[in-house]
Amino acid sequence: MRGDPRITPAREDLAADYLRAVVKVANYAKGVAKQVRLPYAPLHKRPDTGSGRLTEALMGEAVTVYEDAGGWSWCQLAADGYVGYMPSVALGDPGPEATHKVAALRSFIYRQPDLKSPVLGAASLGATVSATGDDGEFTAIDGGGYLFTGHLKPVAEVEADYLTTAIRFIGVPYLWGGNTSMGLDCSGLVQTSLRFAGILNCPRDSDMQAAGLGEPIEPDARLARRGDLVFFPGHVGLVIDDGVLLHANAWDMMVSPHPLRYVAAEIAKKNPVPITAIRRLV
């Protein structure tokens, strides 16, 4: 029995060595520790850019690679256990321990400590870096480049209220499998917001979140209060105020707030049980 394929590194021909006792395949690999060295990297279902994007990993995230072939790394993300194929160019050997994380919604990485310098990329909120120098205005980071110091905070510092983070994403476009300020999906919004608040055990997909986060509340819109996660068939949002749901949605194709009862009523047009779960984080 192989378990959930989304978080089980096992294929017909290859599996992680730690699965020897439960998965029978021809080959096993212990895996090689790597780290995302680009601002972010997509994780695909297959080694093909045309295959579905499963999620995205941010700069600094740890990854275990079980196979590197044809420019693709079959790997597992350390943060949430997701398994898939990532462009090998996005990965490098682990660098020094992270000292800071990006606290702005998005921050440019400059070639030199000068706002007129060429831009190397843009790191999203939550990306982690190791500082190698600081001139006050700009911080040099391991791997090359400089970030505006005011956009960084110590890696151990967390946002006290995950809803404050979620609200900052209002207007960010909807992107299936997205996990950055360039675009994200419903469960990506939840995961990103909770992680920034120090809730690191948040799974990636909405069904996993419904099964593993917080305490269950009766699935009645009238009982939902600020901070609750409300789950629908294949969808999730956060209650940011009494009766108001914030979610990355395909109606507006962005992160936006809607009355919770309106969302439930619209979903009820196609699903007899519009709210499948409410989870309260404690």
C-alpha cells in the first residue's frame, strides 16, 4: 500500500529508501539534500512544463531529490511533503542556515546594493535567505544579490495574526498550484498565511487541511467566526470578519472577500452539501 501519492515518493520503478518496508519496486534511492536557489520553483506532476503545476516552493526551501534526469528532479518538499518534478536548474546544494525571510509581499533581488541596479528576480513573502552582509539599506544574501533590508525580518519572527497576512494578498491573481504573491490558489493562500504565522505543519491541499488542521466545528455558516477555515467541495477560505470569507477564487480570478452565506449559496447550486467542514485553529 503506497499511501497518498501526493506525499509518498514512490513510482512504479523507484521509491525513497525509507519506504522499503512498505513499497516494493525495483529501485530505491536515499535521496540528496538540495535547496531552492531561485526566487521560487514550480513542482509539476510530470517532467514536462505542460503537465499540471502541483505547487510552488520558495527560495530557501529544503528539497530531497531522488532522481535527477533530463533537466528534471523528482523530489519531495521538506515543508509539506509534496512530491513531484522540479526543474533541476532551480535547485542547488544547501547553503548556510537561513537568517531572514522576506516580509514584504514581494521584494526585488538586485545585482548590486543600489535601487538602480539590474534586478535578478523577485522573492515572495516567506522566502528565506542567509544574510552575508548589511550596509543598512541593502542586505547581501548567500547565492548572490541584495534585498532591501526593510523588506526582511529575522527568520524566527512570526506574524501574530495569520489573517493579517492573508488580507495582504487581496487582489493577487488566482493561479492553480500557485504559492507566491505573483499568484496563488485557495489552499495556497491558507498555507502561505499560516506558515508566515509560524504554523508550519499546514498541508498543501484543501482536503488535507480539512483533515489535519485545528478542531472541527459544526459545518454551519452561522457558527463560523473570525479565524475559522471554511471548507467547500474542493475549496477553502478564511473567515476574516463576521460573515466575511476571504478566498482565492475563480469567480473574480483573484484573492477577494465575499459574504460567507453568498459563497455557500452559490456552491449549493451545484453541491447538495456546500460546506463540508469548518476548522478552528486553537
